[in-house]
Amino acid sequence: MARTVAAVRAVVLVQLRFATGLTSEQYIATQGWQAASLPCCPLHPEGGCGFARHGTYSRTPEGAKVPRWYCPDGHQTFSLLPDCLPARFGGTLPELEQVVAQAEQVGVEAAADVLRPDNHPAAVTNISAIRWVRRRVRLVHAALSALLGLIPELFANSEPTVSSIRTHLDVLSVLGLVREISAAYLHALPPPLGFGPRPRRRWITSRRRQHSTGTDPP
């Protein structure tokens, strides 16, 4: 059945995995993005759409670049993200894992004191440091929870935490390995591990209603 470009966009990822096997330092030093290749357009695998390389865009850490391609017919760009970098998030996957592991071990507040001390350039207040840690913990735990739901047989009796999955897989670093293991499910995993939609944030709202406005009493 023929499908329109709009329909294909709904199921085709605009960011794809680049399995380099390199650390972020190695990726930057060797300019690993130059070796990236995307043989066909994800929207038009049969070709004929003018699909071509479209430069790079910069990422943190400083010096890292992500290669990009463009489909003129679909008006869509596609990029290859190396395994050492998180999706839709700055820094590196090992740095992100370190923050979450520290918070799991000593608690969010204690981790904030260690990882974002008062003299840190980006630490404004202790409250902002706690939010900085909490956001990373929330996103990684949400991604790991989705992973356990997608591959329950591989992670039986594991909790959606870095420490639990490290123990289960008997490894020291887990997020990069998890992205490799879940390569077939990256479209369904949320960032920073996968390329699916961001997890919805649950806002706590009060059920209390304000007094209605009206005229002042006499």
C-alpha cells in the first residue's frame, strides 16, 4: 500500500544510532562523524529523492559534531547519534550515568552537593543543583523503566535503576551497553537512551478551587 510522506514521517526516526564503539574523547579526537554514512533515505529507500549529506551540528562536549543528511522531497533532515552521546541531552552518556548512580547511592540532595558544589559555574543555588540532579535521575529511570517493559525476559527481577541493571549485567557502565542491546527498540525508548518521545511529566495540581470573585460586601 502506498503511503504519503506525512504518514511515513510518523514512524520513521529523524535521529538514528551511530554504533562507533568510541568514547566521546576518541570520537572527538578522530573526528568520528566523518566516517558516518547513511546509504539510503529513511523516507525513500528506493532512492530518487535527492538525499544527500547536509553537514553537521555541534554538541557538547565541546568539539563533538553529529553528522546530518537531508531529503529534499520530504523536507526532512536525519542525523546519526554516536553511542557515547545521550539523545536530546547535553554531555555524554557516561557522565549522565555517573550522576544517576551517585544519586541512587547517596540520595539526590547529597549527590547535588558533590556533583554541583556552590562554586560550580552553573550552580546558582542548592535548589537548582538538586533540580539538576533530579531531572537526570527522572529521565534515566523513565528510559530504563520503558526498557524493562520492552525486554522483560532479558531484565527479569531487575529494577529500573542504574545500580540494579549494572548488577544484573555484571558491568561497571551500563547506559551505552543498554543502547546497544535495545537497538531494535530505540524508536520506542525515550531520551536520553532512545529516540522516541519524551516521557510525560506528571504535574501535581490542587483540586481546591479559588473563591469566585464578586462585589465587596457592604
